[in-house]
Amino acid sequence: MTFLGKRVTVLGAGQSGLAAARVLRDRGAEVFVSDHNALAPSVKAELARLGISFEEQGHTEQALLRAQLIVLSPGVPINAPIVARARALGIPIWGELELAYRLCPSKKIIAVTGTNGKSTTTRLIEELLTHNGARAISAGNIGTPLAARLNEISPETIVVLEVSSFQLESIERFRPHVAVFLNIAPNHLDRHSCFAEYLSTKCRILENQTEHDVLVLPRALSLPKRPRSQVLYYDDLLPELSALSVPSHMRANAAAAWAACRVFVPELPPPTEEIIRRVQLPHRQQFIAEVDGVKFYDDSKATTVHATIAALEAFPGPLVLILGGRNKNLDFAPLAHALRSKEICEILLMGEAAPQIAQALEAAQISRFSFVKDFSEAVARALRYPGATCLLSPACASFDQFHSYAERGQAFRQAVLQAQHLD
């Protein structure tokens, strides 16, 4: 596919937007980049080097001038005013995922979505395939946009994609041969108007599948409408993985990964504990250190109530739990209910959502909670409970105080190591 001489506007200059801009420029497009925020000097320098015009701190009508295609970064909502104006003008609108899919040399695509476990399952699929001799590459929401990896892909490459609801908002023809739908729970309700809209957006992963494609999901996941694709239930494989000494949610991820891989490699052996531990990603129930008899774990990636409840299964207690951050319009009542059956030393609340979480805890008649201003104070309070586990599993986004869950996790780690140094 060539874009020679076409004027294409990329909305958003994050990783995905820049990858899309590079790909379009390399294929002959006249690219214009528009970002709602100020651009970093390094981004401006790269765009200048590539000869790509841009604007920052707002989308103006210049973004639509002569545009023959609009490409959205995942961070730009499909209902943003600039997108609505483009639609009114009849300009086609693709997301970066849609663009990269149309340019991808391989149609051997496994796409993974769900509320929790996407990154781990994506990595597990890639590791299982490569460990058994297949050519596989991962991309998407896991960290590297598909558009940035197109030159590494041949027609025989199995492409493993983590796809988010933000990416699925703006697909058109995107059709994975294998769609993996891990689970669903309320999330991103600050962007999607309600849970039904969030679920509907997630279900777009299978809307272009045919009877020749495969959908992998758990039996308990109820879809709004019957899929056209063949259905495999990954929990049917759980009995064969019962000997694995890993938390139940990791066993479920492993079953989903194995089911997806077997579509391409039918005789693939089951995942081992070694492979599962090899793909464990940072900030996911990651052990940091033991200080004065307290074990500290970083689960900063748990940005939803559902993820934190899953983490509680792996840490039965006694437990010091750190919660809080920016709420994504989620209900904390289910989390408070789950905490009633746990051995809790203290719950430490921080960030914007702390008062909302406190309200949910009080409604569940849980009183062992305190407010803390930062991780240093949280760590100091946790050290009052020798023999306990201190778990950062916030059930919230990080954007009230940090740029990402990774930055939040690193700040927690530094506070723990500082306490260890002072010991």
C-alpha cells in the first residue's frame, strides 16, 4: 500500500502517533502531526529531521486542511471535537492499529484483549511460540506499536498483539485470525460512557472475524451477541495446568496463551513454570525487598478494582495494602467487600481517590485504614507490622501524581529501598 502524494494527518504524537507518522512518510505521504499537548524538544527535533510539519497545544483547522486521511493515536478519543469535524467533512479515520494492520505483511495475527492480564498473556504467547521454534513477534499496547515493527515481519511471522479498548475504538477492517478475550470488568469509565459501551468496544476485536477464525475466551464471559468465529474455551485447559505452582490468575493467563498458540502449533506442549516466570513483567506483584520482617511487593499495574481483587488471592495475609490514585469512574464497593474476608493489618490510602475508597470501606464496616501523603510515609507505617506483607495494588490510575503506573511503581520501590538502607 502506498500513500504517495496523499495528505495524512496524525492526531497525537505519542509512541503510536510517531510510529504511524514515520511509516506514512516512508510510504510517500505528506504527513502533518497535531497534538493537544506541548511536544518534547526531542519529538520536535525528530519531526523536523523527518521533514514532517506539526502543531502543538491544540488541534486547529490546519489539521484538517487538505487531509485525505486522519490517523488517531490511542490517546485521542473517537469522540474528540477534531475527530467529529473530520467525520463531518467525510475524511476517513483510522487508528494506528488499523493503519499498521493494513500494512502488515503477515495475517497470522493473534490479538489479546480483556481488562487484566493482557500484557502477560501476550508475552506468554510470544515466548511459547518462539521457545518451540515458531517465528513470533509481539507489539501493540504492550509497549511497541505495531507500526514500529512492520519491517521485522514476514508473511510467516506470527504477530501477537495486545489491543486495548482505546485502540479498538478506531478499527475498520482489523481482523485477527485468533482473538483472545481474557476477562471483563469495569475499567476506563472516565473515557467510555458506561460499562456496556466499554464491553461493546472490547467486542470489536471479533467483529470482522469469520467462521475461519478463532475466538479464545473463558466460559463465564458472556458476549452481547454470538460470534461468527470458532470458539475455544481456555478454562477447559486448566485441569492440565493444575500442577503449576503459580497464582490462579497466572494459571488462567497460561491457559489462554496455550489455547491461542495451539491454533498455529497444534502439538505445542503446555507452558512450564520456568516459562511463566520468565515472562513476568515489572510492577505486577513484583517482590522488592524484605525490611524488618515486612515483605514489600509492587503491583502498580493493578489500575482497576478487578486487578486488585485478583492480587488479593495471591497474598492471603497478614497484609498492609496501599490503595489510591486517580479513579477511572469505578465502583470501589466490590473491593471493600472482598477485603472483609482478608487478614488486614492496615489499609493505606493516598491520592485523589482516597476519600472515595474510604467511603466504600466505611460502608463495608472496615475501619483499619489511614491516609498517607506519599510512599515514604506508607512504608514507614507498614514497618509497624513485622511478619506482614505490604502490597501496592492501587486499584486506580497513576495520573494524579505520576506519569504512568511504571513511574509510580518505581517511586514505591525507591521508598522501600531507602527504608532498607536506613535500617
